Amino acid sequence: MIMKEEYTVPDQRDLVAFVHIPKTAGTTLNAILAHQYAADETHEVMMRGMSWIMPGPRLLPRPLVSFSKLRRLKAALERHAVRLVRGHFDMSLAKRLPADTRYFTFLRDPVERAVSHYWHYRRLTADPIHALAMRCTLAEWVSAAGLVEMDNGQTRRLAGAMDLPCGRVTAPILERAKANLAGKFAVVGLTERFEESLVLLQRQFGWPLCRAAALNVGDGRPQRADVGADALKVVADCNRFDAELYRFAAALFEQAASRIDMAGELARLRAAPSAPRPPRAAPADAVDAAMGHRPALGT
């Protein structure tokens, strides 16, 4: 008989960092985070990536996170008021955070994520790369548009390698991402197992139970079964390291879930109150645009 872990109240003094991989239900999770942490306890860091196309060679390459944002992060941490750092950043930011920071993230099946990403930009008519999305097929969007996020973006983010050109993710980078997940992340969640992942988060970080309605959902996008087999193969081939990382993350998730009475915890969660909807903010891709990604229009 497998004994389930007894629940103990975690230490809430440590800094928590949410590595928000785009299109993994992070917008919904951010609504829950807004219920758990006050605005003055939260610091957001946005990095180029979600709609970033690697620029050509330049004398002084732009950093993925601007120096002004790094200075603001440093000042916020020195005030000792920040309890949560969140945003679209990669693990290269870890060297800027305290050594005892507790990380969490969500991963998603890479094919589902790519389809969601593509249709997200086809809907965003005001975004600089909307026109590119409208000209591309799904296969072209992933394989030929130069989008760093569509080239094993989950592996890149968790290895701290968003600055690599497309096609440069390698097996050692995958192993670095795996080592980070296994050694630095208090919780590894899965988009497809969102409620169970939320249970793990609330137990790990001592949050009061609450639910949230799904936000930023890609209404109208085709289902996987409706996407052609050739396009699906291109997406899978371009994200083969993400597929391996997802399997590794799923194994970590299953290990954590097996240690608790998940059925009972889910029943408690589903009976909990819902978190209020947050005020509408500028989407992350609009922030990317403001930070100067270079859309490859005309390619």
C-alpha cells in the first residue's frame, strides 16, 4: 500500500518564480496568482520570444531582457517586498534571482502548442506579425518563418537558450532543460492536467484554494484531428526536443501527483470559490512588439 504525503504548511518566505511558457494556460494561471499575491509583492519580467524573430548579425546584439528591466528587477529584489517574479523569461534569468528561489512552470504538448500559437496570431489583427501569420500555412509558420518560439521553444526557455538562432537547439541543451526541471522546479505542471497541476501548486506554496475560468483560450482554432498529417509531421519534426522534454516533464508530474490523494484534493478544489477575473492588460505579444522583435514580413 502506497502511503500518501501528509500536508504541511510550506514556508512562504522564499521567492517564487513562474516561468510562463507562452500558450500553456499561463494567462488563466496569472488570474489565480493575482488572487494569491498582492500587486506590490509581484514583479513581472518580459523577455523577447513569443513573437520574436531572430535579427540578423549586428555589432551590439540586443539583450533578451533590457538593462533597464534588469535594473528594475534588482531594485525590486533589494526592497525584499517581492514574493513572486513572473513572466515570459527563460532560465538565464536565474543568475539574477536568489539561489533559494522556488520555480514553477507549465508545459504543453508541443504540437498542440504550435497550433494554438499560430491561430493566436491569425486572430491578433493589430499585431506586427499578424500579416505573416495570414500568409503562412501552419507548416511554414513553424519551419520557415524564423520564429524562435516555434523552434523547440519550451526547451529553449527552460534551458536558458532563447538567444539561439533557429535550428541550433541540441541534445545537450535538452539535457540542461531536463536538469533544471528536475533540480530547480518545485512544481512542473501540464496544461492538459491543469486542475491537478493547480492542486500541486497550492500544496507546494501554501495558497488558499481557488479556481479560475479559462482565459485567453483560442476559440475557433482547428482541432488536431483537423490539421493535415503532413503539417503535423513538420511541427513534430521542428519540435522534437520539446516532445522529449514534455515526456520528461510528464514523468515528473506523475511522480508528484502519485504522492498525494489527488481525487480528494480535486474534489476540494472544485468546491472552492473562483478567483476574480483580473483587469484586461496588454497581451504579452504586444509587449514583445514594443521591445523590438523584427517581423520577417516579405519572407
